[in-house]
Amino acid sequence: MSLKTAHVARAALFALILHGPGWMALAQAQKKAEGASDAQATRKVEIRDTELRFLQSKHAGRTYEIDIWFPEDYDRETVRYPVIYVLDAEYNFGCVSYIAKRLIKNDDIPKVLVVGIAYNTAEDDFYLQREYDCTPPTKPHGARSGGAEKFVLFFETELIPYINTNFRTLPGDRTIVGHSIGGFFGTYVLFKHPRLFTRYIIVSPSLWYANEVIFEYEKEFAAERQPLNADVFLSTGGDESEQMVRTTAQMIRTISERRYAGLRFAAQMPRGEHHRSLFPWAYTKGLRWLFERPR
């Protein structure tokens, strides 16, 4: 018996002796209420206005956890919303949904749906699956790489149609958010499948991956002399590794010098931010910049 329970029992006994059976009923009600309070105290914290679904992909050969955050009054409105697709929802879905909520409240961005893609697996396995999904086949990384085109097909033919069918979306207004190897994937999609998304937030991208192969993809796209109709926000922290800072600076120079028709581009490399601190900063800055004017 806990000290609190013993105290309640003694108080009830004295109340019965002094005041009769009515006080025992009161004490029992109090004890029940305290027990309920203890049970409530052990509940897990939940993110409000969210749903969790699972989507099996025939292209990627795995089942993804899909975390969805809805803006306030979604159930009472009839309007359609832009969709923000966020990679690595295992560790950032709480962050991205809360930031979106606060920016909406301040009228910095319109109401949006936030869709997180997660793997629902152990941490070590998550990193392996994520690397495979976000990268093309490469000699340096062998079997760990190679799933990027399958992951693109998952987005294009499975996830995006599923979200558009089941929720009120603006089908032509899609943002992808990727960090680290997810940032590599976002950049890969920008140059290989530029029509898949209209807006990009690319944070601390692993542009060094596989001997900086991403710059070859950029050259191939530039040779086609096609417009790049996208809004792109790129950011790497000034306190990240030398290869991260160097390759990001190189990509900023390259994109700026190309002067792609149709591209709206912004980049920031803030001092004092490292690989793990940058994401919420860049996501906040990126959202505000992307939505400061309609497409």
C-alpha cells in the first residue's frame, strides 16, 4: 500500500467513526478518483489532429507507416490543402507538425496537410532501409544503395494518389522535405523527376554520397536545357562537416550559375548550426519562404 493510499484509508476510517456511513462513500469516491488520476498519469503523450495509416508498396516491396497531421477545422471545412511530404518521420514528425501548426496560426503559411513517411522498425534497420530507398545504385555502397527509382514510383503511383483520394488536397501543390540522405533524395528527385513535386526543402543534403554523383545528375539535366519549374530552399549548417559544407556551397554556386528558367531558389548556411540542430531552423525558414507567395 502506498503512503497516499494508506492516508486515504485512515481518513475514511476516522470519518466513518465520527460522521457515519455517508463519509465512507465519499472516501471511496475520492479513492476511485485518485486511482483514475494515477491511471491517466501513465498514458502516452499523443500528437493531436493526427492519424496513422499503413501503406504497402508493390514497387518498394515494403510497408510504410504514414503519419498524417491535419490543420485545425479540417473536419468542418470543405477547402483543399497543399501537402507537405516529410521523410524520416520516425524522428521528426512531432517537430514538423508542430512547426506547421504554429506558422499557420501566425498566418505565415496557409493551412496544409503534413504527411510523414516512416518505416516502423528498429533503429538500425531504419537507417538501412532509408539509405536504400533514398539512393540510386552505386558501386561504393553496393547493396546498401539502389532503391531511389522504386521509392519515386512509391510516391508517384501509390502514396500521392492515396493521399489525394482519401483527403482534401490540392493535387498540384506538393512539397518534399528531406534531411541528410533524405536531402540527397530530394535533390535527386529535383533533377531526375522535377515534375513530381513543386516545392522542395532540402536540409543538410548528403551531396558527397557516392563520390558526389549528384553533380553528374545535375549536369545531365542542364544539358537537356529544360525549365526547372520548382521552388527550392537549400540549407546546410555552417558547423557541419567539411564535406557537407563544401558540397552544399558547390551546389549553391552551380544552381545559381545555371539560371534555370522557372526556378525560384534560396539557400542559407547559418553559422552555429550543426547536422542535428539545423533541421527545425531550416524547416521553419523554408516553409515561410516557400509559401510567401502562391505558385
